[in-house]
Amino acid sequence: MPAYKLHKHQRVSSGLSHLIKRVVWERYNFDPTMFYENRFWNQRPDGIVIYKYHRTLYILEFKQSSDRNKDFLRVKEDEANEQHRSIIEALRVAAPEWTFEQINFVAGRRGAVVKDDFYNKLEKLNVQAAKRDKILLAHVQRICEAHDTEMRSYYQQIHGSSGADTMTSMENIGEQVYV
């Protein structure tokens, strides 16, 4: 008798593992001749802005980073630029009469946004000066809301939740403490 006997659940698991590997293989097509083409098409930017008259296309990328390090902006800018380098190079070859640039919006996890950098990027996109403050405010508010959602989710996973308090529409996490 073998020292270790597989249970029927383990056989199902190994079959499932094989199926997952096959799906991944088909999705990313690990055929060396298709690798770069699939890599190119699997890297979608977060947004684009097209100025037909000026023949300019901006690829927009939004990144979030730990803002504990004062270098967070530069690090994420470099990462984002590398992410879409192949797309921009391919577009330049396909349409040499057009200008292709990437604009990265980087925010810290705790809501930090480098205001001058943000305004310079909005200016590059020809956003009216009067609207920049409103856009920055909305951007920071969405970052804070996303952070709030992450924190609530973490708290619920760790401590469980009884749901939102009906009186305040906020969750009661302790005696007279609401989030």
C-alpha cells in the first residue's frame, strides 16, 4: 500500500489545475511567435484623448502608489511609461504623421496629489484654467472614496460587520464610532 493515497477531491483539483493552465495558455497564447502581439493587445491604457485637428493622441494612465516615499511620483511615472512604451512605438510606426504622447496621473494611496504636476498635465490636455480646481477636487475625492472602500472592506474581512447603522448610514465600529 502506498504511503500516501490521493483523495478523490485531489484528483478533481489536479484536473481543475490542468483546465486552468490550458485556459491561461489559450488566453495568453504562449506560442513564441504570438507572445509580443498578445502582450501588446493585453496592455490597454486607462483612457485616450484625440485631437484630430492637431493630429495628436494622448494615452492616459492613472496610477496609485504609496505616498510614504517622497519619490512616489517619479517611480510610478517610470512604471507607467514602460507599461505603454510598445503601444506608443507601434502607433508611431503605423501613423508617423501623428504625435503620440503619454500622460500619467499619479496619486498616493492616502490622497496625495502633486498639485503642480496635476495642473501641468491638465494644461497639456487644454483644460480651461477655471475648471482645473474642480477637476482636482473631484480627483482627490474619488481617491479618498476608493481608500475608504478599501479600509471598510479590510475592516469587514478582519472583524466582521453587522452592516450600516440605519440612523447615520455609516457603519458603527465601536461605541459612538462610525465610519
